[in-house]
Amino acid sequence: MLLQNVAMFEGLSTVEQARLFGSMEKITVEAGTVIFNIGDAGDAMYIINRGEVELFASTEEGERHLLTILKEGEVFGEMALLTGNPRSASAIAASTVDLFKMGTDTFSQLILENNTISTYLSRLLCQRLAQTNSSLQRSKDSQVKQVLEELSTLPELLQNTILMLSLLPGVSPSFLTDYFKQDAAIQQIYQYKSIYKELLVHEYEAGVEWFYVDPAARLVLRDMYASRFGSSQKEGVLDAAAAYFLAQKQFRYAVQTYIQNEEWEKACAVVEGEVDWDTLSVEEKEASGLLFATCPKDVLFCHETVLFLLLEAQTRSNPAAGFSLVEDALENIHLYFSDQQATRLYEYAAAFSKKLGYQQKALEYLNMAYSFASELTESSSRRQKTNQGEGQDREYALSKLNFENMWRLARAEKAGQLFNKNGLSILFTILFSCLCLGYFSQAEPFPGLSHKGMLFVGLSLTAMAFWIVNVIPDYIVALLLAMSWSLTGLVEMDTVLSGFSNPVWLYMMGILALGAAISHSGLLYRLSLHMLKLFPKSYRGQMVGLMVSGIVFNPLLPSSSAKVVLASPIALSISEAMGFANRSKGSAGLGLTAMVSYGYLSPFFLTASSLNVLAMGLIPHLSVSWGQWFWYALPAFLVFTVGMFMANLFLFRPGSEEKAMSAAMLDEQLTILGSLTKEEKITLWTMTGTIGMLMLESLHHIESVWIMLTGFSVLVITGVLDSRTLKSGIDWPFMLFNGVALAFATVAFKLGVVKWLTGLFAHFLEPFTGSPYLFIPAVAVTVFLVTFIVRDDPAVILLVISLAPLCEQVGIHPWLLLFVILLTSDPFFFTYQSPSYLLAYYSTEERAFSHRQGQKVAICYALFAVLAVVVSIPFWQWIGLIR
């Protein structure tokens, strides 16, 4: 059976189905086996792959009553997960049954990320309720008979009083006196208290005497009132009671009077017209809002004040229900809501998502709220003339595409901050920047620097501080830095913008576009599964498979983040299929192997990371082809790859817990994905051709930038890359940052800052310049030290432009220095240092490995990175990279 044959999963894409299958456990149950009993805690739901399952209810006498027989493709056990209540039925295998078992975490993530699943479960719940309707009707008939018997023993006035009270949430004696204009009703209530005790409740609420009809009898008595007195008199009672409650400032009871009788429009009118909400406490507002929890959606969505009152109440009392409500509202956004209301709904959706711990959803909805607000401000007149529904649907789809993995990136980014972004850190950053700019603009220039050079250093240190604390986005800091060069007269505008006309910038744009096509098509996921099939299904076999697949696919996607986010969940699925516990040795070995092979081999392939291309563009006149790059890096690649694999194998030997993985899991995931789509075929051939042409550049002599842009053009012309994918798939903020980064090097050279920086590093490294066996490890250690403070792209930029001029003095090729910096600039001794490490950690929901396990691999990474470059020195001398 395939997951697409299960009605519940019809709305999922093939990639989503394949990933879902990897997170489920396949079990076989013999005939007569109890799968779960009534009253058990609901910890999983089940999908029948083969066989039949019987569901039983229990009678009061303890006898089993057959409810239904479920067959292949049907789902059971999901209601206990939805409600959190114990199992309401027992499930027994009627024959030998093959089941897919889905745990609570997977189930929760599934229904929150897929509206079609929620819709299916709602429909299923209605069907299950319909099956029990006849039983409920019999119970109601029995209850009516009992209430009638008790009511018939009372005087007529008391009967009418109780029937009238069934319409109300409760009343005080003063209300009865005012309404009936006599005390007889009150007297009879006290006189016959022992007889009507099953119908009317008499108690004191906050010191006030109070009467209300027992909820168990309320529905029956309310129907009897309507039959005896008619709907007109009923409406009069409700209006009179609501008016009385409002006069007494009892707003909640006025609203409850109408809601109890399903007069939802009148209840909404009270909220919108009669209540001064500023006079009510937070608790009163919350209690009033929650009264509308069962209001029909078509009524609720037409009353903005009521809807947002309920949503606000649910943020504190029941965020899960609030999340479900706001998602229903967003599904109907073009029917009921204005743009301003839509923005507010997306903000509530983000708040609920955050409370529930679903960061991906929170980011998605925050982005939508921002997009709506921005578009509303900039083009409100145009939006009023277009089909609002279609535009919003497009915007939502685009946002979901952009933020599919954004929650992981956000968590990794937050965890990777050296300093927490708060008021104090921002204040210190601003103070440091002001002092820095003041000093470097007024002080006497350092030896070797001009006044312009001093100001450039001050501006650069200010930008560095803002990058470290992450006060504002990196690319905005970069653009402001570039603007400051022009406004302060450091260089001409042509120089400021020179990075955007650099061929390297165009090359990066092309490679990111090709990467977007691969990432969005799911092609790499498919190819990774095929690669893993080739290797033994044992622990060591799959570790080799993860390592080899990382090697093969690294050059295809120029983003270490995207590759790690792809590979880590696959490794976790393999771990679970082998029965490894979370953060066990087996789980850590697979997870960390995937992280290293997909995220840390990028320096060995030119197209494996856009940072490789950027770094090469920082060194004037440096041009290395794809084939040359790999050839130069080959010995280091072999030492590092084999060393890291053996280290993982040694550190995380699973021992007796190891068991072979069933090949069926990979086969089933590939079956779910189906055959290659047209887009995947075009992407595969284009990428293969592009990489092939880059490898053969020394033969055909076509510039790599034109090869990359040709592949880019093919994907656009064939429709694989449409305008939406281009906008969302290419990291344009990153491209803006890169344009400024390339200009940074040019400006620094012109102002003599590079020469000054080189002098500083030369003084520090002077004891090691006599031998490449000393200098190259010293550079690696220097990089490790710098990345404790400055990380990611800024660290690489600083180090490359500062150390590159030393190459001539030491007698090494600039590429060699560049390679050492790239290889050693992503350490994870501490978790904040490495985005790749944090993405691997959070992409597996923190289940694959612990930070302590990661630190062991971090030490190995540093050792084998240094060993790899030291061992490669004789090879580099042989091919002429070291004189």
C-alpha cells in the first residue's frame, strides 16, 4: 500500500509523503492481538497497510460491543491524539495486520503543517459521531421522560418559572421579583426545594443568591418552553433578561443569555454595541471571549470585535484551539476579511504558533503579516482593483516556500549569537560604535594608514560590532557601510558599486539559481535515497552511504545550510528504522556523519558553496577552475574525509543495540516519490551538464561565469525556474551582502588598509614564515582564534584580504591560503560558532545527538583539518603551489 492511497494523505506532495513515511514505524500484529484497550493513554495513531482491525466499545456491564471493522488504508487511534483523552474504544487485530505507527510528535507536526490533514480529521470525526447518534437519541428520550415526570409534580407557576430559567444562565431573586411582579414564584421555589432538586440549582455566587437550571436538564426544558409558549415569547424573555443584566453591568450574563439559546447574532451585537470593554478586567474579557468558542464560523468571521476578543482570550487559555480557529479564518480570508484584518490574523497565527512551540509556523505567519502590511501600504489602490483571494493565495504559497525550513535557520541563528540581542547589548554596540567612529575620525593615523584609511577602519569595526550582536540584518549593515564610504568621500561611487559588476557576483547569482532549482524540486532528496540503497543496510554500511552521498552531491548545491537541513532528517529516519534511541551512540554516529559529509566538505569543491566563489573574488587576479580546485584539494580531501569517518565510527560504536535496517523503508519512500518529473529531469541534466563543463574548462576555455549563467538560462527558458522561484530561491539579501563584500576588498586595497592589516598579521605570524610546515598550521590556528569572535562570511572576508598579501612573502599560491581559511573557518568547539552544526542539531529536533557528543567531533574536525593541510604540503610543493 502507498501513502497516496490513504485518504488522509491525499493533499501531501510526494516529497512530504516520503519524509512522513521515514518517520513512521512499520509493525506486524497477529490475529487476536489487542492493539490498545479502552482507557489507555493515546500515544500513537495507526494506518492499516494490510489486514483488518475491529473496534469495540464496552457496555456498563463490561461486555464488548463491536463498533466497526476497519480495512486497508483506514486510520484509527487518531482521536485520542487530537483530544488528549484516553482511548474511547478497544482495537483488536481481526487478522494478521501490517500497520504504520505514527507517534505523537510526528502527528502534531503533521496536522499543524497541513490544513488538508486537519480537514480530513474533522470529516472523520463527524462520521464517527454520526455512528453513535442513534445511541445518543435513545439516551435523550429516556432523559425527557424522567424530566417530564419530575416537572409534572410541581405547581404550574413553578413549572413556568423553571422552564423560563432554562433559557437563562441563572438569575437572582430580585430578577424573578422584577420579571413576575410578584413574590409567589420565589415562595414556591423555596417551598418545593426538596421536589425539584434534580431540576433547579440553588446556590450562592460571590455572596449573591443564585438560581439556575441543572445543565443536564437544560436542553430538554428549553425545548419544552418553546413548545409551550412559542418563539415570540421566548425572544421576549431573552431580550428582557439581557437588558436586565446590562443594566446591572453583568455583561457576561447578557452575552451568555443569547449564546445559551444559540442567538449568536444578538450575542455579537451586545459585544459590539453595548459593552464598554475598557471598564472590564482582563479576566472578565477573557471569560466573555471564551463564551464564543462554539460560535458558528460564518457568524464569527463577520464580527471582527468578537473574533479578536475570542482569539485574545485563547492566547492565554487555549492556544491550540486558537491556532485551529485562526487557520480556519485564514482559509477563508478572501471571503470575510479586509487587508488590515488579514494582517492582524497572521499576527495572531504567529503568536499561537510560538506558544505551541512551532517556530516554523511562527516565522511563516510573521512573514505573511509583514508582507500584507507592506503591500497594503505601498499599493492599496491597486490591491482594491485586483482579485484579492488569488493574490493572497499566491502570497501564502510563496511564503510557505520561503519558510519551509526557516524555523530551523532561526533557531540556529539565535543559538549562534555570541551575545544575546537585548536592550543592554544593543546599547553597548551603539556606544562602542560612537566611540569607535569618534576616535578613528579624529585620532592621528596609525603608522602605515592615511586619514581615510583610519576612517575606513573605524567604519569597518562599527559594522563588525553590528554583525556580531546582530542588531540589524547583515545585508543592511553592509549596505549602510557601502553608503558611508561614498558619503564620507573615501572612494568614488564607481568603486563603491564595483562588487556588483564583478564577474564573481554574476557567477554566484547563477550558482544560487541552479541550487534553488535542485532544492525546490526535491531532486537531491530522491538522489540521496537512491545512493543509500546502494550500501549495506547495517550501521556501518549506512554511515558509508551517508558519507559517499555527501561527497557526490556536495558540488550540486551551493549551500551548506540547505544540504545539512536535507541530510540530517534522513539520517534520523535511518537511525529510527534501526531502533536506535534518541542521542544514543548509533543515532549520534549517523547524524554527525551526515552533518560532516553534507556540511563540512564544501571547501573541497568550488561549486559546493557560494562562499568559496566569494572568497576567490576577494583576491585580485586569482582564477581557479573547477577541476583545478578539486585537484589542488584532493590529498587534503582524502585525509579529512577518511579521518572524520573513522573518528565517527570509533566514537559512536552502537554495540549490542545495532540492528539491520529494512530496505523496505527506502523502497517505500522512493515509491512514494514516484518517477522523475519533467522538471527533475531537466534540472538533473542541466546540473550535470553545467558541472561537466566546469570540470572541462581547461579544454574548452569558456569562462565559468558564462557556463553557470547558461545553465541558469536553460532552467528559466524551460520553466523550471519561474519568477516566484527566482524571487524566493535566490538569497537576495545574501547577494546584496556579497556585492558589498567584493567592493570591501577593492576599497581596502585602494586606501592602503590591506597593507596595514597584512603588516599586523605578518608581525604575529613572523616566527612561522620560515617553513610552510609551520606557517600553514599557524594560519589554521589563527582562523580558529578569530572565529571565537567573528564568524561566517565576515570572518572569511577579514582573513582573506588580510593574509592574502603574505602569500608572495611566504612563497605560497593564494589559493592555498584561501583553502586553509575556508577549511578551518567553521569550527564548533562552542555551539554558537558554526551555523552548519546548529542546523544539523535543530533539523533533527535535537534528537540525533547531544552537544557533548558534538564537541567530541568538533575536536576531531580541528585535528583532521590541520592534519589534512600539513599532509598535503609535499603534494602542493610537487605541483608548484609552494615554492
